[in-house]
Amino acid sequence: MTLSPKISIIGGGLAGCEAAWQAAGRGVAVTLYEMKPHHYSPAHQSPDLAELVCSNSFRGESLENAVGLLKNELRCLGSLFMAAADETRVPAGGAVAVDRDLFARVITEKIEQHPLITVVREEVTKLPSGIVIIATGPLTSDLLAEELRPLVGDNLYFYDAIAPIVTADSIDLSRIFRASRYGKGEGADYLNCPLEQEEYERFVAELIAADKVAPRDFEKAIHFEGCMPVEELAGRGVETLRFGPMKPVGLTDPRTGREAHAVVQLRQENRQATLYNLVGFQTKMTYPEQRRIFRMLPGLEQAEFARLGSLHRNTFINAPTLLEPSQQVKGEPRLLFAGQITGVEGYVESAASGFLAGINAARLALTEPLLLPPPTTALGALVAHITSTESRHFQPMNVNYGLFPPLPGRVKKKERRAQLAQRAQADLQGWWGESRGDVR
Ligand SMILES: Cc1cc2nc3c(=O)[nH]c(=O)nc-3n(C[C@H](O)[C@H](O)[C@H](O)COP(=O)(O)OP(=O)(O)OC[C@H]3O[C@@H](n4cnc5c(N)ncnc54)[C@H](O)[C@@H]3O)c2cc1C
């Protein structure tokens, strides 16, 4: 009798279940460790695997949004997550939403009944030997986080502090100026939105009055010094932001020859310069309020938000520093990370990350070459961003068209997304066909 190659997966959430399904589908025996029902994170409640801890929506279906494309790609690639989503779908307009209990039940049954998957209900506190995928999510247990310390060092974070990101082509460049403070760096690294005194004071008043997201019980202890929400800074006094993230000193507007009363700086987020973040603008304002208030800023009136701001309890690693594009740990190729702990943000993104980790862990066990999706696909663009973006300011990211390599030549803005989606679909077919990635 020949024994199947084996891998271990820690965490039976969205990423862990997808990874287990993909690996087992390729003939690899999987031990999937899940700490529920013996131990629950502060947000998990059900003993089932693949529990949705908050919304029951997987966001839009249309290819106008990159998350729609990502779901489409996962469907084409034979994802368990998408099969269960389609099986348990409830009406939700243009979104894919599911009956959460049914969704978790369907996945739990499929995983538990798979002849090559063994589910072990225990909290992992020591890394198993052999090939291991760590998919313990944003609320990884404390004991495992401690065990990961020697592996990840200071590159393990427990809270995200996310500033909004806007797409470059939605910024009105006629209203802003390029400059670095005191001309440092390349001299013009930042885009600066200048505000006159009246605009500034109106903006500060709106920040203070805005609707905020209430912290969950387990998030109340978040220590905000160093990543204080912008609206809390605003509440400390009208001048506070002018001495913090809206400091105008050293930024002369070439159009007026003087410093503005206050400035919001936008910093390039990715190599392609398709995305910019609002520096220091992490926030707990609700999403509609963020859209309304940040569009008051000069140059951002038509801003398209690739990501909105937040502050959460969220365990994640600095993936660009620690991971290879295959999601293997640099220098420890037997260990892979998957899901939200890698810095992807969202249910669909976590499952997508699990999909790739599962395939690659299986290929590693089978001594086959590993697979990387083209960066022109939603799956490839997401994982390329996570593993290769600038690591100093790394914060979690959801999939969006700003992560994709630009199209060659000039393309009208309203046609761009359709063309990016078309290119992605063609490249995915080509890649998957060549990889002979068919599920057994
Ligand atoms: C409170 C909260 C709300 C969120 N709401 C949304 C939302 O509405 N929409 C959205 O798209 N995204 C949301 N997210 C973000 C993210 O999409 C989800 O957390 C998603 O479930 C992440 O998938 P995952 O597989 O990485 O982790 P999880 O789905 O959390 O799976 C991790 C699993 O690992 C287990 N585990 C942890 N430590 C151990 C251990 N040591 N040993 C064994 N098992 C362990 C956990 O019990 C859990 O089952 C939310 C996150 C949080 C924290």
C-alpha cells in the first residue's frame, strides 16, 4: 500500500476549508485542526466550520467590481467556497448573499465526509511537523500567536489601522499639487489637497459630527496612540489635525506660492501608481460618512474608494516581508500562510488565498512545481499585492481594480473595468489550462 502525501492545516475557517478541499482534491491527505467547539474566538459562535462572523454577504456579483470577478474566477477554478455560496444563496439584489447557517453546514459536511480529510477539533499551540498551512484568521488564538513569534518576529500585528484608498484616475489633479514636505525624497512624492481655513474648519466639524462604527466588546481595549482615528484627533480641538496628519508646513503650493491653511497628503499605494492612500486618515466613521466627508476635500470630489478606512482587532502578518508569492514563509518553505492572517481583507479574498495555498501545499507534497496565477487576474493581482507591496506601510487589502497592472495604451475610463475583466478571464483560462490544474 502506498501512503498519500500529507499536509496539516490550522484553522477551519474560510481559507482553511478551501485549502483542505483543494489539497484533498489533488490526492493529498489533510489533517485540518479547528479549535471550536472547545475554544471560541470572541466573534465565533457556531461549532460549524467556515462560519461567517458578521455579514452574510459576499458583496457584488457584477464584473464592474473586482470582487465580482474574483468570485467568477473562483467558480471557474472549482472553489468549494463558491459552490457552497451558490447552493445556499438568498436574494440580495446585485450581491451574492447566503443563508449563513446553511452555508457553514454545507461546507462542514463536505469537509467532514471527504475521505482524505481528517478534522481534529483542538487548539493548536505548537506548529505540527511537515507541510503546514496556517489559516487561523484575524482572531488567531493567543497561544498560537505566541508560538508564531519566533517565526514572524515583529511582523505580526494585532490591530489594523486602515486609511482610505482612492483610485488615481478619480483624483482631480487640477485641484491638488505634487510635493514632498521640504522637498525631501524624490521631491514630489505626495499628492497634496490644500484647504483654506474655512474649508478646514467645516471639514473638522463634519469629522466630529460623523456617524461612527461602535467598537465590539472585544475591541474596546484597542490602544489607539500612534494610530488614533482621525475623528478622535479632530475632537481634541480644532487645531489638532493641523499639527498632525493635516500639517501644512513645508508644503508650498506652487500655484499660490504659499503654504495652505491645512493639507491632506495622498501617498502612492502600489507600484503601478493606480492607488493613493490618505496619509494618517485611519477612521471608525461609517462607510457612507467616509464617502460623504472625504469627498469634501479639494481634488477628491469624485473620488472612487478602492478601500474605506477602519480600525479593527485583526491578527495579520507583514506578508511582503515574510512571504514568497506562493504564500510560503521565506526560508521555511514547508510553512504557508492563508486567509485574513496574510493581510487579505474579506470573506471572498480569504477563501481565494486559501485556494492558492491549498493547491501549492498539495503540489509541494507531490513534489510538483508551484503555481502562481498571472497578476492580470483578480486572484493573481491580490496575491501579488499582498506579497510584494511596499512593506513599511503594509495594511490589509481587499481586491479592487486598482491592484491590476494597467491596460496597454489609452482606454476610456468607462471601458476600463470591462477590459480588465476580459483580459483577466482570458489569462485565467490560459494559465489554468497550461497548469493542468484539474481537480481529481
Ligand atoms: C469581527 C469580524 C467581522 C468581520 N466581518 C466581515 C464581513 O462582514 N465581511 C467580510 O467580507 N469580512 C469580514 N471580516 C473579515 C474576514 O473576511 C473574516 O474574518 C474571514 O472569516 C476570514 O477568513 P479566515 O479563513 O482567514 O479566518 P476565519 O474564518 O476566522 O477562520 C479561522 C479559524 O481558525 C480557528 N482558529 C484560530 N486559532 C486556532 C488555533 N490555534 N488552533 C485551531 N484553530 C484555530 C478559528 O476558530 C476559526 O474557525 C470580519 C472579521 C472580523 C474579526
